[in-house]
Amino acid sequence: MKTLFSILSILVFFNSIVFAQNKENTIDKALAILNQSKLDKANRLYNGFAYFEAAKLYEELAKQKFDVNKFSAKLGDCYFNMSKTDKAEVWYEKAMQIDSLDASYLYKYAQALRCNKKYSEADKWLEKYQLKKAEDSRAKSYMNNKDYLAKIKNQKSFFNVRNFEILNSEFADFGAVNFAQKVVFATARDVNMIIKNNYAWNEKPFLDIMVYDSLKDAKNKFHSFSNEINTKFHEGPLCFDSTGTIVYFTRNNFINGQKTNSDKGINNLMLYKAYLNNGKWTNIDTMPFNNKNYSVGHPALSKDGKKLFFTSNMPGGFGGTDLYYVDIKPNGFGNPINLGPEINTQGNEMFPFANDYNIYFSSDGQVGLGGLDIFYAKFSPDGMFKNITNLGEPVNSSMDDFCFVLNNDNQTGYLASNREGGKGDDDIYIIESDFLAYIVVRGIVTDSTDLTPITESKVIVKNDIGEQLFELTSDSVGKFRFTADFGMKYTITANKQDYASNTKNISTEGIKTGALTVNIPLLKQQPIALYGIIKDKKTGDIISEVEVTVRNITTNETLIDTKTTEKGDFFKDMNTAKIGDELKYEIIIQKAGYLAKTVPFNHTIKEYGIINMHEFLDIALDKIEVGADIGKLININPIYFDLNKSNIRADAATELEKIVKVMNENPTMVIELGSHTDCRATAQYNLNLSDKRAKSSAEYIRAKGIEKDRIYGKGYGESKLVNGCACEGNLKSDCSEEEHQLNRRTEFIIVKM
């Protein structure tokens, strides 16, 4: 009626001025003026994202036979942006007749066809798009994956998907996350706002955040998440920290009751943060990287809470919307970092979710089934994302699939979709899996000698046909990790400067759990090394803090001058040694409370590797106790004298030299050299003879440089027999010669240290 009234009014006007003109021409001109005015208004609505009202006006123009070339592409956009892809296809098809049409509409048309499951036709238009935009990442992705549909359709699905019916309504419902045994989500339904406004984009209500509490009665199962957070504008996807006391959420640029538009008059999305205090969300604050001139939203925290991922169309990105992250620091946030071209395309990437192992996101720029598809990429510690994979059906459909999240068990979660069969606009779906979709491989690179972690080691992961999958770097404690598929074989090679590389083979065949561990020890590249462990000779216990000196006898060079570690060991790289070298060393070992010793080490190097000296040298230490016989500790052979003599024979001198060596090695040691006889001959004779022999032996040792007050000789004769072989006086002994031999001995008793 309003249109008819306007037309009649214009007719009257024209008839009153140009009454001679043809009536039919007058009506045509009037309609042309009105339709141009209507087109101008529709374009203003379109440019202001009021797609619902713009589409109504464009449709009216179409019915009035107005030139569709002037609006068909934009009407296609209106319907595509309102998820009415069947109508979008119709109008994009008409737009394809326009010679001056921007090439981007070839891709949009292909997208609409894919949403409508017309994949063969869509591929034809993708081919045409590629001819015009060969450098576009989306065109390259398609050209590299022309068999994408078969791959996606045939890949194994790890998830079952079912509609979360009790949660959904006729309106948009999406972005579900678990919180305090409840489900929190974004919805366009009424959440008890006094005034409910509609969003010009699709003429549907603005979004608010709602809570579903299954433990409440039917009347109270659904309620507003927070009156402090919900406003008359959009509040959308959110996430919570691990404590449940901090929430990050998406909202239009509206805080403290004030709306702020961009320089172009657009009220963009922003990220906000709030704290839970006494049951209420307070201290709502905007993120420092927000900007009124672009949108920031869709928050997701890394599992460790150290990174915040989000979506933004800020300048400098790769496409429409890109994925970014910021580091969360004790005193604030780092600068936004783009996730790079592996993830982001010239299309739109949004709705991130991160766990320990992967990042999940939705994209219309990666090759998919249509609309937004859900993808995941394996995350590596070097910040790179590898093996971007479409999750396939039933997670994805030909329509928009987004807001994928997993619960802590990594086997259940939620997604949102406007696929066929839903209850309303966007619906929330439950995802479930009977098993994990992947295995987490946790590894550590260590030094093969002392098992200390090796940091910044390069770790290369390949599949069973030799294709490189990842290049990782071990962290500050030598650890690395990646996600592996079930039923696969991998080779993992670790490299580090100054170390020989090492490769481990692993298999995930038959693995039932979600984790696998691997240790990769690396041997120092200097392939020859000396290694020793010092132990207590009696108990076998390791001894720490033992002073170890290794000296090259030929050059007099000191190679090692160290103390044993808490593990009782010492280690020395032989940087210049090679096969065939003859080592002529002496090892000096000493520690207070133990008998110091010097051990000769003569060795020909026959192979590369570690020379474990303790395996063929006696480098164990004897604990020193006052009253102990040094002769027994160092295995002194018997000291022999000629008959009725006390002079030192050559063979006796050899044994006494051992005592000299020990006393030099232990400069505070004081010894009583005791000489004993058997019972044969008289007691006095034996006492005198033993005393002479003892003093003669002690004098020999003094002559070798041992201080006089450190050793003295004493004869005991037959007074300290070690067995029952006495024969003095009337006693007769029937002991054998071997038994009498036991009594003829020299002892070196420690009397002081």
C-alpha cells in the first residue's frame, strides 16, 4: 500500500507538470526513480550488514523486473551470510553472467554449491577461480587436493555426533563448554532480558550467554549466565581458566553502559575478562589488544593456561579472519602473534580450541565439505603446526560446523552446526568417542653417560615410509612430545651438536592407552672417554667426593683432577684420542678415612666408546681403621729372612716398598711394624730375633724417606701365636709346617692416622 501510494503521488506530480507526455512512459520513469531509491537503500543496508532487510528490498526489485545485474551478487551474499545457501546459489548463479564481476564471487558461488552438496559443479567453479587467482591460498589448497572429497568421505571417524536436543531451541545455540557441572553456551533465545533487541544481520535476537543446569527442576534448568556480563548486544563464545574463577568472553564493544563504534561506524566484537567473586562475575575488563576498528573474539586457553588463542580480522592477517594467540604473563599479555599460513588462509579461520596436543578450528578457506569445516593441526613445541586435517563426517557437514571443544577426557565434547536435521538455527551437538583419536608420545633426550637432560636437541619424526612429519626441539628439561595415530610406526631421531645422533623406532599398534614414552640417550661425539666408579671395597657402596687425579706418565700431564660425584663416578672426554693409542697413566685416588692408592693404568684403545676403568682396575678404596693391618689391605706377601738373620733380602725389600708407597700416599699414617715367630727355639731367642727383624724392616722403610716417628719396629717372638701351635718347655706340638708358617709373620698395624 505504501509503495502504491508513493507511485500515485508521483503520477499526480508528473501529470500536473508534463500533462502531454504519454501515461505509460510516465509510470515507467516513476518506477525507475522509486526502484533506484530502493536499490540505494538496499545497498546501504547491505553495507551496514543488515542483510535481512537488504534481501527483502532486493527481492522486491527482482519482482519488478529491475536489472538484477545491479544486485544479484549482493543478494547472493545476503542469503549466504544468513546461511540460506539454496537461495544464495540461485543469485550467485545469476551473478555469474556479469562480465565485470569480481573474481571472488567465483569462489563464493563454489562455496554455496558445496554447501548444497553439489561438489562436481563446485569444483568446476573452483577451477575457474584458480585460473584468475592462482596465488590465492584457497585456490592452491584446492589444486593440491583435488581428491579432497574422496579423502574426507573415506577417512576413519573417531567421533559419534548427536543433537543435544534438550539444550537447543528454534534460535541459534552454540559455543557450549562445561563449567561447574553445568553447560554454558551462547544463545539468541530470551534469557530474561527486559528489552530484547534484534540483530540487523539476520533480524534475529542478539546473543546472550545462558546456563543449562541438569540438576535443577524444569523451571530453573535454564537461566542467564550473568546479569553483569549479558547486555543488550552480542555476548558469545567464552572459555574458563582451570580454576574456574576467570572467564574470557566475546562481546560487542560495550562496557560500562557505553557502546563504541569504529571509525566506519561498526560496533566490532571485543574480548573481555571477568573474575568470579562470591558467586558473581566482577571486574569486567577489556583486553589490551582490543581495538575499536577491528573485531577480536572466540577465546580459547591452552591447556597450561599460558596462551590465549582468539579470532580477529585485525590488519596484517592472511584473509578475512585469522587465528592469533597472546602469551599470558604475570603482569599482563604479550603481543598478538598470527598462527601463520599453515593455519590461516585468505578465507576465514575462527573458533579455536586447544588442548595439550592439537589446535582445533573452523575454516572456510581450507578444503572441506562446505561452509565452515572443523580441522585440527598437531602442535609442536617449536610453534609450528603440522598435518592440518579435516575431521571428516560426522563432525563436519556441508553446512557450517564450528565451536568444537573437547572435555578433559579428550573423548567427549561439543560442536555447533546449522546442518540439516537440526532443531533450530545453529544447534549444539554432543560428540563422543569410544577411544582416543590419537596417542601422545612423550620423549626425553638425555646424555647417555649421566642421563642428564639434553636441551635444544633437534628431534626428527618420520613415518614408516620415511616421510618427515615433525621437526621438534627438546625443551629446558630435554623433553619433547607429539601426537601419533593409532596403528602406525614411527622413527624418532635426536641430534645435538657434539653428540652422536640416535634413532628410536616406536609402534602404536595395539596401544590401548593415550600415551607412549620414549627415551633417546645420546653419546658425546668425542667417541673415546675415561669413566670410573669408586666404591668401598668391603661394602660395595659408592663413595662421593673422592679426589681423583689421572696423570699421563709419558708427558707428566694431568688429565683429570676432580672429585667423584654423588654417584661415585668421574668422567673425562678424550678429545684427541684415537684407535690404537697406548695410554700410560697413573690414577691417584684419595679421600679422608680411606686408604689412598695409586693405580697404574696401561691400556691400548681398540674401539670407540667409554673406557670403564673400574671394570678392570682395582680402584675401590679400603676404609682405614686404627688397629687394622695394612699388609692385609694391600695384600703384602710374607717377609722372609735368612736363617738366624735379620738383614733385608731382595724379595722382602719388594714387599716393604709397598708399605713405603702406602705411607707416602697417606702422610699422616703411623705404623707399628710387628715381627712374630713360631714356637720352635726358645722364647727368648725368638723374642730377640723377631725384634731385630722388626727394627731392621722399620729402618729400611725410614731409609726410603719415611719420618722416624711414623714407623717403629717391635718384636713379639712367639707371644702372639695365631693358632694352638705352642711348644715351649714341656709342651709338645704336633702342628704341621704349614701351621707353624702361619705364626711366622710380619704385621703393619695402624696406630694413628
